[in-house]
Amino acid sequence: MSSAVTHFAHGFITPLLAYVMSCMGSMLGLRLTAQAHASRGGARVRWLLGAAVSIGGTGIWVMHFIAMMGFQVDGTQIRYDVPLTAVSAVVAIVVVGTGLFLVSYGGGRVLALLGGGLLTGLGVASMHYLGMYAMNMSAHVSYDRTIVAASVAIAVIAATTALWFTLRVKRPIWITPAALVMGVAVAGMHYTGMFAMEVTVDHQAGVVEGADALDFLVPLMTVISLITLTMLLMVILSPSEEELNEDAELAARLEHRRRASAQPITATPVAQSSFAAPAERHAAQRPVFAAPVPGAQAAGEQGPYPGAYGPQPSHQPEPAAPDRAPGRSRGARPRRGR
């Protein structure tokens, strides 16, 4: 016989909490991807892994099972297969991380965005229906294929939109509205898939195996939420992209000044400088006279040219001897006549 399926057994408290957790995970994931885009090397990989845990773990998986806390079926108990539920969490984190890495290292190309959105959307839908399959109940479960297809399409669109936000949204003022949109997309996909279920309770109720939601899901969701809060504190204390760019510019200026001060100062001849004034070049082309050497003039040394050792004293010509009569030589006696 058919049974009544209740999606809001505790009122609207479960969908509201699920939406809040989805928004928190999405908001933190966007902050982490913004930090990843401003980082390089291993730091970039670590920020992307944190974003995968935030969006896939908190924003999708935790949101899914908080919403499942309000799901009940009259006439049977609902328990969960522990291994399958844990695998669904791993699937959510892995597919979201794969999409983030494809988009981040794809250079913002459209093909990388569409491929990452398709892969991530199919992975999120697989996580959802794997988590639904992990429910054990004394009933037969079937799905409306049309609604299932619609939920998968919503998952792909939501994943592509989320990846696009990770590329374009970097400022905190835009991260909050983007996270609210992502929360609506994830919650819409979840409840669309839930409404695709058709449950028929068995006439003879048997023993339902598995773990109770309060014994298994609540501790697991608490651990993931604490991890999310820890990463939130890390990203709050970490410098933003603008601060990282300012620090890089300051470091570059300091390094430029250090190199400039470390270079030796060499004197450039004025005559060889193309920036020297014409008068300076003309003066530089004049010959350079050697300095006078003390004692060189007294010793009778001559420079390479007259006046090399300074002004020389003027030499007066010696007085000429008095004119002598012709035929008389110096020291000759006059002849006497006979």
C-alpha cells in the first residue's frame, strides 16, 4: 500500500537550517577560492582543497542530511547504511574539488567551465541519490524519471553557476549574495530530487538494519561543521588578495632600492657622456698640462714644450763687445813704424 511521505516532519526548521548550512559552506568556499587565486604553488592547492571540503562537505552533503532529518515515512523506520553514507560525503567533496581544479587551472576558459560544471553537477546528483539509496526502510522506493532528470539538470546548472562564481566573485561584498544564490540552487536540487520519490510500505514490516540518524549523522555533521568553522577562522585571519598584492608591490620596491644601492658608482667621463653640455665637452677636449716638478727648473730641465714648468725667466742678451778696428785682433799689439 502507498504511504504518506513527509518532507517537513519538524516544520520548516529543517529546510531553514539546511539552507543556512548550504550558504555558509558556499560562502566559505568562495572565500577560499579567492585566496587560492591570489596564491601560487602548494598554497593554492591547499586553499582549493579547503574550498572543496567547504562547498562539497558543508554546503552540499551536510545540507542534504539536515534536510533528511525532516523526512519521514508513515509505517516504517528509516535507518542509514553507514558505509554508503560515508561514501556519499567523499563523492561530494571529490567531485566539487575536481571541478574547482579544472576551472582554476583552466585559465577561465569556457570549455573548462562547462566541463567542470557538468562533471560537478553529475557528481552532486550522484551524491544525492547515493545518500537516498543509503536509507534503509521496510518499503519499496521508486522515482519519477522526469523529476529525476529535472533535478540532475538543476544540479548541473547550480554547479556551473557555483564554479563561475569562484572565478568572478572575489570581493567580500559580492561573496554573500553569490552564496545566497548557491544555497537556493543546492536546496532546490535536493528537494526536487526528494519529491521524485515514490514509497510503498511493505505489508509485513521487517527488521530495518542500519544506524539511526541521531546516532550517526549528527556526530558526523558536527565534525564536518567544526572543520568548516576552523577553515573560516583561517581565511578570516589570512590576508586578502588586495593585501597580498600590496605586500608584493612593497617587496618589489624594496628589492629595487636594495639592488640600486648595491651597484658601484662609476664616474663617467664628461666628454664621453651624451648628456654633457657642449661647453663641458669642449673643456674636456683641452690638453691637460703636467704639474710643475719642484727643482726641475733649477736643474735646467726642459719640459716637452716651452713653458711646461711654468713661466721661464726672460734672458737678457749679453752686451756686445766694442767695435774693433779692422785687422786688429784681440791681444795684438800695435806696430810701431820704423
